[in-house]
Amino acid sequence: MSLSDAVNKHPKSPNPQLCAVTLLGNLVATPDIRYRANPATAVTEIVLATSSKWLDKITNKYKEWTSYHHVKVEGELVELALLNANKGDIILLHGYLSNIKPKSTDKSTNHLGIVHANFVQKFEKGYTQAINQIHCSAQLTSKPKLMLTEQNKNITQANIVINQHIYNTDKQAWQTISVERAIHVWGKQAQYLAEHGDIGDELMLEGKLSYTSGVSKDQFIEVKNVHLFKGT
């Protein structure tokens, strides 16, 4: 069944929205690969580290921040790319946001938010400039709130929902999943979104995946560019 057939079969479901995540980083640990039965399917959950650097204008020194992304991989992707993967290997992957919770027992990484991979490629150990990107369309579920940081910078926070049509390999059928996330928008775009955005409006977002610094380490989207489409 094609994606268009799935959409036409469920006319009352929300319109499908874009959610594309691209990550390039290093494996934190060697994958623990398991197999589900009926049919036998390889499954693993990996943690990928991506780092970004920026210049602190106050100290005039570069700072580095590392994010740890939980990624679920299943089926042929595991066997093609991860059977011989080891800690430190460079992994390029593409996927989408999921409601699956990480299975890690480590409370420091027990955040809400996981990426479900639909493409994985492995490279040998080494250093590379990391990639952490997300492009998605979404709908505002809360009124954007503009705030001023301690450094006198504008930041707008809001909640969104992304309605995705994804292929369920277990059920071998297309289904719609709704993923809710918080977004953080900075600068002039923050002020624009706060002044013009409202519940129900459609957004197109470009940014990166980030995680709160608290115990829960909730996943949110740090927005670089936002396009606002007013609801009718």
C-alpha cells in the first residue's frame, strides 16, 4: 500500500506532516542487538553523541555542548549497518521522532524522546563535524510565550504536535502517530512568533534536537528558522 492510498483510506485522520531527522555522530557504546520472533527481526537501541561549538562573547572562548540521542533501529538496517559496529564508530542516520521511550535504566539518560531510524550508515572511528538537524511541519497546541533571558535575549517557547504517517514493520501497515514536543525560538523570530502565532496555526520548522538539563532530560526542538501559516 502506498502512502497516498493510506491517506485516502483514512480521510478523517489529520493531514500528514513532515518530520525528518538527520544525525551524524559517534556511537556511545557497542550496540546490544536482540531478535524478536515471528518473524525474526533484529532490534537495537543505540545512543549517538553529537557535539556543537560556539563562541562565548563574554569570555571570548569557544564552548562545546554534547547531546546524546537515543535511536531505535530494527530489521535489515541493524544487520546491514550495525552488526559489526563498535563504540566510537561514526554513524550517519535519518529518521523521525517517535513516542517510544528509551529503555535505558540510567536515570541520567531517561529522557522523553527517541528517534526511529529508517536509514543507517556506519563509518570507522574518527573525528568528524557532527550533524544534528530536524525539519518538520507541525501545528501549535499552545499560545507562544515570549520571555527574556538573563543575557537579555528573546526566547519564545510553545508546544507543537506533528502528525506523521509512518510504516509499522510489525503490523506491515501505514499508521498515523502524533508526536508532541516543545519548541524554543530565539531572536527576532521569537518575537514574531509570539506576536502572530496562535493555537491551531501551522508551522514549518528547521532546527536541531536538544534536551533539558533536568533529571527528565525531555527532548525539545531548538528552532533556527520558523515559517508561520495562519489557521483558517
